[in-house]
Amino acid sequence: MRLIHFLKPKKVIFFIAVILFNQNTWAAATIEHWQTAKGSRVYFVPTDSLPMADIQVVFDAGSARDGTQFGLSALTAGLLDSGAGKWNAEDIAQRFESVGANFGASSSMDSASVTLRTLTEKPLFDKAIDTMRVILSEPRFAKADFQREKSRTLAGLKQREESPGEQANLLFYKAIYGDHPYAHPTSGNLDTVEKLTVKDSEKFYKTYYNASNAIVVIVGNLSKNQAEQTAENLVSALPQGQKPSPLSDVPALTHATTQHIEFPSTQTHVLVGLKGTYRKDPDYFSLYVGNHILGGGSLVSKLFDEVREKRGLAYSASSAFVPFLKEGVFVASLQTRNDQTQQALAVLNQTVADFIEKGVSETELTAAKNNIVGGFPMRFDTNKELANYVTMIGFYEMPLDYLDTFQDNIQKITATDIADAFKRRVNLANLQTVTVGKTK
């Protein structure tokens, strides 16, 4: 399932805690980078706060690589810990439980990943890493396991049909992306998943789960030598393989569309937007700060104020830029009573249009910067959260000092930067509008 979000900053609760965190974290967040003998990229951040490590192995094997077999990436990732080597799913679960480790496997639009949180005491750490290595390199793909995972996926897809929010999301992405690999949902569709076979998952695994296509992220209480040994151990049994070809560019939108799905719900879900930003976009920080003022700043944003506070048309209204490897989406959204849909939609559209035409004031800009910069360090209050950021940096090949320079990049943004970026990137003539609810 896609999650529409845009790194909304957390409120700073304890100012002293933020100061202490800043003093200790930035020095500890220096990212070390190298390659394994097989060419897998490794990103390592040593920490000494707890005797634990968070480890992620990530592949360019997300749903954008499904081809026409929508849902194949997610189904394959879900099968990894159902059986590997000489162990079945229960054996694997017991091995991790016996050392207090947590393991997971998942797929998103751009990537597939396996994650491990484990204690670093050697006997416990070694057993957890060995189990993870076998899962990565020797998955069974047993027929019974495949059918069970497939049935679970199909049940979830049937349940998805009962959610107006999910239906709006699906239609919105299709409107933005057309036939691009980003158009279909990560979990696939009922008709495509129903046709998938064990051989399909085996082929997908052999194509994308290889050392050349892997990155390893390690954050925790380990020395660099231990991190090097761990990375080599995890990918040593993977075939060399090769990276897949680059994804195609997202096609340009040429005109606006409006689509509605009739649904027996008391609320109508409204999504308005177009293609947006990508991870290495030169406009990224201008769009980020501008969107915080428009609709990303929750209770203090323009959309929230116009739609809820002034008119009471919705419980909430927000906007987001969702960056991917290629261009993600810009989306403004709300839920409103069925009989208020057109009024709420008109206010949403007018607020976005006014924002693009008038830009932001210096007062609004200063408040947004203070909120973003002040809350940024609180995103790293666990090794797991830090590992997620390092994974983003590694997978999208961002600068290694991204975390160190983030606040400076925010502070550099001017009102002119925001006005220019929004006028160039948010073309109102190409807005895609999706509503799902009961027509009054």
C-alpha cells in the first residue's frame, strides 16, 4: 500500500532534549561508505547508545519492477521468511525469538528490503545475522507457503475494495501515471495477483536479489571491522548478478481531468494533484518548505485554515510532495460530507491557486523554517529511524552529508525560490481531480 506523506516534522516537546540530542547525534551520524567484494554498496553509522544494531538490505526490486504482473514484488518479499535453507517459517521465527531479534521484509514502489534489529552481544548477533543471510540467499518458495501468502494478499485486496480512501488513491495514481510502472499499487490487483505462480516469484527473486543490486545499511553499536564482516557475510552467498535498467521517465500531463467513483459512504474523499518531485530534484527544498506552508504543516497550514478553521468543511485538509526515484506526486486532499463536496473542492482549488499566485510572506517563511529545523533532530530518536534515513540516502545515492546539511538547505530557501518553483512545477491546467463518495 502506498502511504502519501511528506516527512511532516514532529513537534519539539522538550527543548533541552533537542539540545542534548543535537550535541550528540550529528557527530555520531557521520556515514561511512564502501563496497563489498561483490560490489554491494554499504552505509554504516556507528552508535554507542545501546548494545543494538539495525540492519537493512535493500534491492532495486520494488513494484516498479513488476512489469505486467502487478503485485509480484510484494508477494515475493512476503515469502522470504516463510522458509529458507533447512528451516520453515516456525523455525525462522524461533531462531529470531531466541536471540531477541526482530526481522521483517517488505516492498515499496521503488525498492524491496529486509530489516533486522538485533542485540550486538556476539552469540546473539551471530545467530541473527546467520539467519538473515540464509533468508536472503536460500529462500524456499515452497508451493504451500506461496499459496498461503497469495491467499492472504487476495483477502487484503478484496478488503481494499471496501475502502473509499483506497479506491481514491488507486484512481489518483492511475490518473497521474497512466501506463508508467508507478501507476499500479504495490500490492497489485485481484486479477493480476490471482495469476501469479511460484515460478514467477522464483524468477523475480533470481533477477533482482543479487549482490550488484543490493545495498547494506548498518546502524548500531559495532566497530567498522564488525560492520565490514557483517556486510560481507550477508551478501557473500548472493549471486553477482547485475543492476536492472533505469526506469522510464514519467510522461508529462497535458490536460486536467476529473473522475468520480460512486461509493456508498457518508464522506467523499477528494484528491487533487499532478506529478511532483523526485529525490535529487534541484527544486526539492523549495517545494518542501513551500508545501509546509500550503498544506504540509498540519494545523498551521493554509489548506487547514481555509477548509476547516474558516468554513468547517472537513476535519482535515493537507497537501504533500511524495518523492520517488522518478517524479512522485503532488497531492492536496480532504474528506468531507457528501453534500459539501463541490464547495470543499472549490475552496481547496482556490487555496492552491492563491498560493501559487501570491506566494508566501516572510513571516510565514520564518515560521515554517523554524518548525522544520527545530523538529528535524527529533526524527532520529532511535537507531531504526536513523537507519531508515541512511537507507534513503544510500538507495537514492544522495550526498553522504545530507543529514548534516539538511537544516542549512532549509534556511537558504527564500520566498522567491518558493514562488518560482511552484509556478514552474504546479501547473493548474494539468490538475487531476479524483472524488470517491456518494453523489448528493
